[in-house]
Amino acid sequence: MNKVRAQFVCPTGWLGSIVGRLMAIKNRERSEWVLSQLGVNPGDRVLEIGFGPGVDVARTAAIGASVAGIDPSDVMVRQASRRNADAIRAGRVDLRRGAMPDLPFVDAAFDKAYSINSYQFWPYKTRALAELRRVMRPGGVVIIAVQPRNKGATDDTAKETGEQMVQALREVGFGAARLRLRPMSPVATACAIATV
């Protein structure tokens, strides 16, 4: 993996700080679509896995939800914490350094959870999804979204990726798992949606 691509997996140093700012600007369309699929309501307890610069945390908290999240990057934890400082002080946002497959939260803690473009970097995906299921309340909704950005990726790549995510969610016991695709540039975003 080249050095620039590695920064999008786990941003570090000054370059990681720049990457975080780019992500905050460039990912708006994808993020807003994914969040619209999640249907966050005031009072929901929401988990974001791989929160990056914290823009979606801020969007979700602005709806009136309580938001917790993990990200493996110290740089992203700092950026997201600055962006959400008021909500953190008010106890509505809880951001932690962490990575899948380990979630530092109690069983059945969340009504809704989402991950945007981090699933492809999770090691031990089956274990990670089982851990995600553990922290979800009965009836909770989970969304895993990926917009493939690897060399040569196409809309077909997005569809195949989405189908694999749906199957993986079913295998660990999520119900009503289904796939939604949204045409975007440069390729479609695959959104696997499931319930507990």
C-alpha cells in the first residue's frame, strides 16, 4: 500500500491532518445519503465506526441523537474532537481511539450504527460484525457503506462488494439484510442495511 493511500486507512502526522480535511469536504454526498438511509431520530443512541474528521458525528448529533464512535487514528480523534467539542462537553458525543474488531461499549448500547468506507480495512470481518451485533439493541439498524476506490473499481465492483457485505451480515445473525446502491462519481456506493 503506498504512503498516500495508507493515510486514508489510518491518517498520521501532518499529511494525515490534510487527508482529514479533504475527507470532510469530499465525502458529503455519500455521507448524507448513508445517513438518510439510517433514519436517525432525536434521542437515538448512534455508533459510528471509523468517524474520520467527525463531520458525520456532528451531523448526527445535530439531529438530537447521542453519538459514540471509534477511529484508529489519533489525528482523526483530535480533529473530530475539536469539531464536536461542544457536544462532547455536553455529554452527547463520546469519541474514542479504537479499531474493529473490538468495540469498547456495553452490550445492547446502540439503536443505530453505521460505517462509511472503513469496512474494507477491518481485519477479522466475521468477528467484527459479531461484535457490532453485540452492541446493538434488539430492533436496531446497522448500515455498512463502501464506495470502492481501488484501481479499476467499477459499479459492478460496488455491487459485488455490497452483496458480500449483506451475506456477511446474515452469517453473523443480522436480519432483513439488504443492499442499496447509489450511483456516484467515480463509482457507485454500496450500502448494506440490516436489523438486529
